[in-house]
Amino acid sequence: MPTCSFRDLSLVCKALGLESCRGKKGLIWKGMGLNGQMVSISIHEHAGGRDVPDGTFLKYIKDLGFSNKHEFYDYLRNL
């Protein structure tokens, strides 16, 4: 399974209609996830090309409403 970069995560957040606002150290994506729950995802401003750590990535995809990594990557691939 490929790794996910913070840049890819931002693309998915934008495609889901989350709004970005400037935080102290980067972007904060806020809005409704696929499951109808409010979600807030923080991305450090210098993290763009870096990979998201596995534990953080699993939490973010769950928060966004994806059931697993495969569903997330399918969504990303179809953007």
C-alpha cells in the first residue's frame, strides 16, 4: 500500500468540501466528513511533501468518514 503525503490529504479534504483556515503553524481543515460528523485536520505548513505517519493517517481517514485505507486511496485516485 502506498504512503499518503500531507499534500494528498489536503487534496482529499478540499474535494470533500472542507474549508481551510490558517492556524498558528499551518492549515486547519474543518467541515463535515463523509459520515456527517464534524472533522478538524491540522497540517503543519512545512509538511506538504512529507508522508503522514501511519497512526495519524488512520485517525484522519476514520475522522473523514472512510472505512479503510483502500476506500481513501480509491477516492484520491478518482479526483
